[in-house]
Amino acid sequence: MYILPDATIKIYENVPFDSNYQNTCLFASASAQRSYFNGLPAKTFTKFTYQRANRDYIQVSGIADDYFNVNYLSFQNTPTSKIFYCFVDSVQYVNVGCARLSITIDVQQTYMFDYELLDCYVEREHSVTDKIGDNIVEENLPLGELEYNYITSFPAREAGILEQKYSVVTATTFRYTYKEGAPGDLPTIIIDRSSAPLTVDGIPQGLFYTQLGDFDKAPLILKALVDEATSGNVIDGIISIFACPSELWHGAGADYSPYVTYKVPYHNKLPFTPKNNKLYTYPYTRLLVTDLSGCDGEFRYERFKVEVAFSGTMPLQPNPVFLLIPNSYNQVIGLPSVPNYNYMLKSTALPQISYTTDSFKEWLAQNRFSLLLNGITTTLSLASAGTPPTAATVAGMAGSAISTMTEAVRAMQLPPQLHNSAALNSLAPAGILGYQVFNQRVTEQYERIIDDYFTLYGYATNRLKVPNRNSRPHWNYVKTNWCNLEGDIPADARQQLEEIYNRGITFWKVPSEIGNYSLDNSPS
């Protein structure tokens, strides 16, 4: 059967689609596709012989030099409406009046409206939304060394007034009160041995907690307390002396320790404004809260439901623990109003306050009754006043009294004894107490690298879904690990399309914009 030569061939130059399928155009319809190609300058041949889709070349009239600037063509065999779009791979000289164009079918443009993508396993794509926290799938990208930006501290640290933020608190087995004297004089300490301990934070304890004031005021009161406790032989009743954030001091008798809210000023800022909001989430930026002594926590800004804030409290106990709980953070399902205590920080870095005792006075208080029995109180009183006993006095004493005096002389020679030294905090002298809050983020160099990567290739998805090819205003990148499509297309074309999606391809809305990544491609 004779077939009339009625094919139409159009040859184009500078069509921005590439034969390795990194970029193509997703037209809204077949008519929009035809309109685009009809609007391009083209060398057109009509009444051409029937063109076979499976043949990899076309021979056209003219010398080869006339076609070295072309890269694309289309052909249509009448009376069918199917248009085949092809890449021109190379041009060969046949003779003076004929050139051979080696071609490859562009399966994307040729079958764009003949197949449909079904659920595929999508590795990467440009997301439909880009609000902070919408896209948090891990990317496993290199981050480099992170920057630290100081934000604040809990309690707030202000230059020169650290001592006003903390109070000295004692935990004792006896109750005492103090009355301040004239400036520079030791306060008067009154020890009460008869008072029953109070309930502390809802739990009965055998201890009394007393606030001595700030770091300026406390030393005189502490010295007076130690002297009086030594003389009264209750020095062992001083169990602990520690620093407590003044705003967390609440005294005994409360049903529970109160909470103080610490707000973090918004500091999730980057060196420049990125195009992709995923850079405002973990691990590219994060909140670090640390006591610089081993207790620290990393918090993701996007997991705070309301504002970035924490609640602090300090239950009273001899070895205090500064508890810090993030508010409205990664809330427990079913308990939206209850903090998630799994993220609670427990700092034991609050400094214990050391103190010294007079060894001889302590010995004297402990042996007071035995001294009375031996009749040597007067002699030791002289020694306590700085007058050592003479040899004649000692010789006049008998047996056990001589032994007691020997112990006394040894006690007089002992230096003052330091207590509570094992728990000293080396950061306290530097004015660093409580929790320090930092914003950790990638450096500007890495931020720009990652932002460019997201601009080109979207975000990690790792889901079984229909790929997004049309969710952004200018371009969409899609990469699948398993592509699933259906349509009335040849099997070899289907295989090619699946391989294209598995390698990754960018769909542009407007052909003239291909490669222009300076456009704002944020979700509409």
C-alpha cells in the first residue's frame, strides 16, 4: 500500500531541554505544549515521507553546515495527531544536498500527557509547604563545626551583680535565728534545739533551711553561726551550705517548690536569609542549654508549640538540684497541658559554700564535761584565752587530767579545719552559675552550601506517594527510588521514564526560566 508523503518536520535551535533529562518543562496541557513549539522559530518541512519513531535519524535537504546550530525537532505523521519530540544528537554530512540528523525521542515531551504517575517511593522533592517545622526529615548532610551564639542565662546574668542573683542557704539539724549588729560586727545567733522540723516541699525532713542573704551579706552571718555552733557543740548539725538562685528560694512549709518561668528571646537567626526554611530547624540550628558542668540539653526550636520558654525550680535538699523543664515542648499526646518531663535538665552544679572551724574550740566544746570532772576548766580557759598552761600547773594534775591536758595541747596546735570543700564549683569565681543558653547553628559558608542544595533538589521525603511536579511557582525537582506509572505508552518508553525519575529530574513551568535559580520558588 502506497503511503502519501504527508509528514511534517520542524527543526528548532536552542530548545532548553537536555537529553540527559536533568531539566524539562511541565506544560499545563497538550495545547500549551503545542503553542510553545509553534511559537519558536523553526525550519519546517511538509509533505515529507513517513517517519518511523524507532529510527534514530532523519535525512533532510540542505548541507550539513546549515544544521549545526539545531538541537531539537518534532515530527508528525498525518493523519495521526501524535507529535514526536526529539533531541538532535549530531549532524552528519551525506552529500552536497543532504544532511543526516541523528535523533533520540524525548520521552518526557512525547508522552507527557499519555501517562500518569501513581504512588512512588519518593526520595526527594520540593515540598508543598515550607513553614518552619513542616519538613524535618533528616538529610544527613555535612554540617561542619557549629557556631555558638550566647543568648542568656537562667537566672539572667548581668555584669557586676551576680551576688544579687543568688542567696546563701544553710541546711541544719537545728533551728536558729540571727539578729544583725552594727556594720562590720558579727550578728547574734540564737540556736533553738527544741523546734520540730517542718515539712519541706510536701515531704517531712529532719532539716531546717535558712536563707542568709546574698553573697555580700552572708559571710558575717555564716561566721557567727559557725562560732556559735562550735561553742554549743552542734557544729556537726550544719549539714550543708549552698548557693541558691534568689528567685527560687521559697522557704520551708510549702506544699511544693514553686516554678519560675524563663523566656528565651527569639534568637533563631542566621547570617543571611535563606531561601529554604528547613535551615531554621534542627540540626542546622538548635538551642543549647547547659550548666557547663556536664548537664546540657539540645532543643529544637520547631518543637516548641507556643514560645521558647522553660520552667525552673529547686526543691530544698542538702545537695540542691536546679531543675529546668521546657514549656510546651514535644508535648505528650493526650496530656497537652503537662510538660514533657523526659526533657528535664537536672543541674547539681550549684556551689556548696565552704567554711572553717577552730579546732581547739571544737575540741573544748566536745570535752567540756570531762574537763569539769577533772577540775581543769580554769586552766584550759586560760589556754583558750591565749595563755598556755605552765609546767608547774600540769605537774599538779593527776592521771587522767594529765592525759586530757595532753590532748588539749595537741588540739591547740591543730590548724582551723575546712569543711564542705569537696563540692566547690570552679565556675562560680568566674561569675558563671546556673544554666547558660546558646544558639548553635551552621556557619554561613555551610548554610549557603546547604541552602543551594535545597534550592536545586528540594527536601528529603522518603515516602510512598504521588510525586510533586507542580507544587512550586517555577520549578519542582523529583527523585524516586521506585517509580510507578501507568499509561498507553510503549514498554521501552515506560522503562525510560522510570529510569529518569529514579535518577532525578527538574520540571520547570516556563521553558525560558530553565536554569534560573535566582527566582523566588517559595510555595505560593
